[in-house]
Amino acid sequence: MNALHALRLHASRPHLPRPHLPRPHRPHRPHFGRPHPGPGMSLYLLSPVIAELMLGSTPPIPFLVFGWADILLYGGGVVLIRELALRWKKGWPTIVALGVAYAIAEEGIAVRTFFNPDSGPLSGLRDYGWLLGANWVWIAGISLYHAFVSIALPIMLVTMYFPDRAKEPWVDTRFLRRSTAGLVFIVSFFLVVYQIPAVDGRLIVGSLLAIGLVVWIARRLPERIEFGRSGPPVPSPRRVVIVTSATIFGIFMDVYGRGFGTPPIGAIAISLGLAGLLVRWIGRNASQPEWSDRHRFALAVGVFSLMWLFSFILELGGTRGQLLVAIVGIWASRRVWVRLRTVEADRLAAAGVVEAAELGSPAAAGYAAGDC
């Protein structure tokens, strides 16, 4: 009875709504705990696909078997570089510099193409560009490739796909530790197992010192370098594709064409000069508001177009499946290109409506307000 009486009393009481207390505003800040793994895993897998599979350095069938090593190597390197640049509050100059450090780790310690005249990529440079046991023409060319194509390009593409995560960590601390451990493991594995040629301890120590120096410089670079603005108009995306592919092809021909007949120091100067001119041209145009995601993706297409050409040549030479990689890449790039063009057209149309509304057009004003 007592319990029944208490239940009746509770039911007869008027239920007042609880007061709603607004949550205190917390300013947004980067969170280094457990961010969504989407962009991090995308970056981890995209870098080896671009740098090895699309280029044809690791063809499709070997990639299915040994791709895990490329993923540990490239994936661990690019994720570490992106997260270091974020936590140091740095930008593209630091990312590119750390990409050079990655190139030294891969080509100077892991596979040691810097020092091996019998290495496949150095087949045309066996008697050109050597000094103190290293091929400096190859060092310049492959360092540019890894810094811009293996590292910076995948970071740019993933940032475009996840624009709202551009200023946040892409992996948690556990993922970062494991991917970095995988990078150290695979570099050490190649150093110990891959003994062709025999490891020269002095060259390995020199490579480690060079990595430390480059990382020291990278941490002290500014967040961005101002190149000024080029005069209007901003080049079309197609022109960006042409300029990018032509510059990269020029660097390729400079390295394997022995500096177009110049001494090795001339070949190095030409490669670095072409890369510097391209970076300056991109920097001057990217500072303008008209520079869009279509222009950024055009940079990628400029790189991919040469890879597609090389894939066709490799397929003719007997590398089975490489042409299929190129066809899939062309199909995917075309879909992204059309999508970006549609998004940009919608954005320009909306901007035109808003501008007309500001000029006093009643119809445009109603459209901008959502009445149409």
C-alpha cells in the first residue's frame, strides 16, 4: 500500500520542464586524440600507388605481391611528413624539404641507388655525374621526384578531398607510431637484406647526417613563401597541365640526356632551375582568388599524363597490366575533372546571381534569397 500510495503521489505532481542550459562555447582547435581515419588511411595508400604503381617502377603483378613494402615505405613517410608539418605549424616549404629527407632515406639508405652505378634507373648514368661515390645528377632528379610527386602531390589531393580536415590531424597517435615504426622497419630491412652493392658504412652515415640536416632546415622554414602575384588572368587548367607536364619532361630529359651535353653541374642546375621556375609560376598564380581546385588537380594531371605515356611504353616493352593502370587512371581523372568543372560552374553561377542581386536585380535578389 505504501508503494502504491507513493506512486499515486508522484503521478499527481505537476511535471515542470527542465530548464535548457546552453553549452558553453568552445573554440575549435586541432585535436590530437582520435580523429577520423579517412584522410590518413587515404594518404597512406595513395602515395605508393602514385609513386610506384602509376609510374611503373613496381608494375601491377609485382605490386600485388610486394606492394606491402611500398606501402610501409611511402605510406609511413608521407603520413609522418604531413603530421610533422601540421604539428610544427608549417606549410608546403617544410613538406617539400621533408620530402627531400624522405628521398635520402629511401634512395640513400634503403635501396641505395645514390651509390650504385649498376642500379636500373642509373643505366644511362654509369659514367656521368659521379663524385665521392654518389651520382649527384641522379640525387637531384630523384629528390625532386620524391619531394613533389611521392610526398607533396598525395597530400594536396587528399586535402582537396577532405577540405574540412585540412588543419586537423589525419591519424591518431597510435596510427602515427605504427606507420613510423613500419617505415623504420622497412628501411632497416632493405639495409640489412639488400646488399647489392655491399653497404659502405661511410655512405650510410653520410646519408643519416644529411637527413638530420634537411630536417633541421625544414623545421626552420617559413609557413609559406610569397612569390607575389602574376598579372591577370590566371592560366586555364589546361595550360597548367601543359606547363607542368612539359617541365617534368624537361627535368627527365635533362637527367637522362646528360644535361643536354653540359657537365654534371650544368645538369643539376638545369633540373633545379626548371623545378624552381615551375614552383614560382605556381606560387604566383595560386595566390590569386581565381585559382581553384581545377587548377590544383591540373597539376596532378600534368604529372599523371607523363605516367600514362610511360605506362603505354612499358606495356609495349612487355610489362603486362601497366596499360590497364593507365586506363583506370585516365577514367578516374576524367571523372574528377568533370566533377570539379561542374562544381566550379555552379559556384560561378551563384557568384553571378549574388553580384546581380547586389546591383539591384529583383529576380536575382529573389533567387539569392531562395525564393526561386
